[in-house]
Amino acid sequence: MDEFTYRDGALWCERVSLAAVARQYGTPTYVYSASTLTDHYRRFAKAFHAVNPLVCFSAKALGNVHLLRLLGTEGAGIDAVSGGELHRAQVAGIDPDRIVLAGVGKSEDELRAAVRLDIRCVNVESEAEVDRLAHVAREEGRRPRLAIRVNPNVAPDQRTPAKTTTGTRGGKFGVDIERAAALFRSASANEALRAEGFHLHLGSPIYDPQVYAVALDRLLTLVAECEADGLRVTTINVGGGFPAEYADRTAPAWDDFAEVIVPRLTDFASRGDQVIFEPGRTIAANAGILISTVRYLKQAGDRELAIVDAGMTHLVRTAMYDSYHFMWPVQPPANAVPTSRDVHDAAGLVEYDVVGPICESSDYLARGRALPPLESGSQLAIFSAGAYGMTMTSNYNGQPRPAEVLVDGDQTTLIRRRETYEDLVALELSDDADRLG
């Protein structure tokens, strides 16, 4: 369950008042619920328990090392897509045997780090990358495990943004499925490598379970072709892309996805072979919110604007993908406590464009959003911000990145301090740069 609830006319995270969090830590601030994060992980893993999966949480969705460590104590591995995320997983204490590394453009240094750690699997995305990995492996005197990312040419439905669709022909990700068997055969024959299987990632979020069914059917045909040639496939990585509830009752349950995925992989798992999942958004999105404060109210033509202290540098999803985030005051009027996320026409609401302070016309968090009347100093909670929120922040316009706070029961912990202006220029004031001045 999601532990962000309105009680006594105010928003709480577990047993902590979010108005108190805003007073103590300021805004904008990301707030995470430890209970929600771990509950979502447990329930996701339970949905697919029949195939005994390795569940590698996607660090690109939520990368704070404290939260990765928390998930690690629950048994989660990590799906990393860069050397930086690989380092985060190490700092969080994740067992290398529970780490996978993906990414279409891995550097030689990133591959070398993965080889030295002997992580569970490197998901390679091209023939050239297989060659580069083999070169690094020979230099290091080790045999890394790999899976080939396959592009099955499966399109999700229209609810998946084009910018996050990754499994269709002509995209930059993966190897065309008709070339995958030959590449697996070649990698299997390379004494520097341990070719173990195949990897999928279809995009995010995927709302239709049948998209996975089609992709897995194509992948399992590929697996059968390889094994008919005498090759052994021991890993199938289903990837991630599972949706989260951004509005009420819009996303299928994890059990709905398990109904189509598990039967297709039961025989494979019963052989003792490994099934891997890489969920991110589906676990993290509703485990975090962003608290923001209204700075000004303004009329622009016939539009009512609420100008807040959080913008596209703090939460870019709306500007980049036209994404929807439910938002509501932390302390709404007594008659305006929401009972769902489908509040559009309740009495007394005002239609606002909620905008940030960034000098870009796309810096909107919501357009025409019905909200209780706001005033300068009102605090807004922007929900479902736990995934692709903090990890996509930037310093554009000289904006310091926000703070991050973890709530566990009645305890709050600052897990990332707010950046300062000194932080913004610290890397520019090196000794060499100082000499130029």
C-alpha cells in the first residue's frame, strides 16, 4: 500500500506530518516512504515467485544509495546502466552477483569495472560491444557473463510514450532478433566470455500484459533455435517497464502481468535456469512525492497561474513526456481533502496552470489543474514522483538540486542534503581553473 494519506486535514507519510517535513527541511524536497518502497518490492517479487526470479531494481528510476541499500536488505539486486550506477550499487553494498549492467553505449572503463567485479550479467547490445567486452576480458584475465539484448520488434500500445519505447525495429537499443542467434553462437564460441542468454526491455511504462506475451514468445522461439544447435541458454532477462498508478485504477496489477509471463517461463525456470526482472518505476513511483511551495499567484490572460519553487529542473517528466502527476495541497481546506486522484469538478476548486521558476515555456507541472484555492506560501504535494524524479534533476538555470528525506515510521532521515550555490561551482574552481582566473 502507499503510505501517503490525508489525516486530520493534512498529508502524512507513514506517521510523519509532511507539513513538519517542509518546515524542517524546506522545499522543494523529495520525500520517500520506506514502508511503501519495501512493500512494493515484496509484492512484485511475490507475483513472480513461481519462476524464482532475481529482481534487480532499476537504479535509473531511483538511485539514492540509502534507498538502494534498503532494497538490498530485502533481497533486491540492481540494474545499472552506467559506471556511475554500478558505483552506486557498490556503495549500497549490493552483492555483485545480484547486479546486471545494461546500456547501449558502455565505455571500456565501464565494461572493465563490470568485469573486475564479476557481476551477474553484462547485457550487451551489439556485435561491436561483444568484441569490446572480449578484449577487456582478455586484458583482465577473467570470463564475464553476458546476455544479448534482443530487439523483438514489439510495439506497446499508445499509452507508452514514443520517447520511452525501446523494443521496435530501427531504435538504438538491442540486436535485431534475426541476428541474435548468430551473435549468441559467436559469443558462446569465444573463450574469453560466458554467453548465458538473452535480455529484453520493451519500453516504459507498458500497460498491456500481452506486449510481454508477444515478446517472450518470439524470444523463446530464439532460445529453442539456439538450443537445437547445441547451445545452452541459462538466463532470460525480461527487463522492466511495468507501470505505476499515476491516476486511480489505470495500471494492471502485477498479478495480471504474472498471468502471461510466468506460464511462458515455468519450464525454463524448472530446469534451474535464471529468470531476471528489472523493475523500477512500478516499485518506486508511488513511494515518493515532491513537496513544493507556491511563490506567487498570477493572472495571464484568462489563465490562473500558480508559480511554485519546483520546476522542470526538479521534476522534468511533465515537460519532457507530458506526463500526469496528481497534486494537492499538503494542508487543504477542511472541505477539500481528496478521496481519490480523480478530483476534477468538486465544488470550490480553481483551475490553475502550475508552473515552475525556470526560464523555459515548457516549465509546466500541470495545465488547467483543478485545485483548492491557493495562496503564496501554500505547499503542494506532487505525487508519484519517486521514479525518474530526483534521478533526472539538473542544475539548469543555476538551480541547486533538492533535498531527499526518508520517512520510516515516525522517523525522518535526510538522505541527501540540498545543494548550495557553492556546490554549483565547486567543480569549476579546481587549481587549474583558479590559475586561469
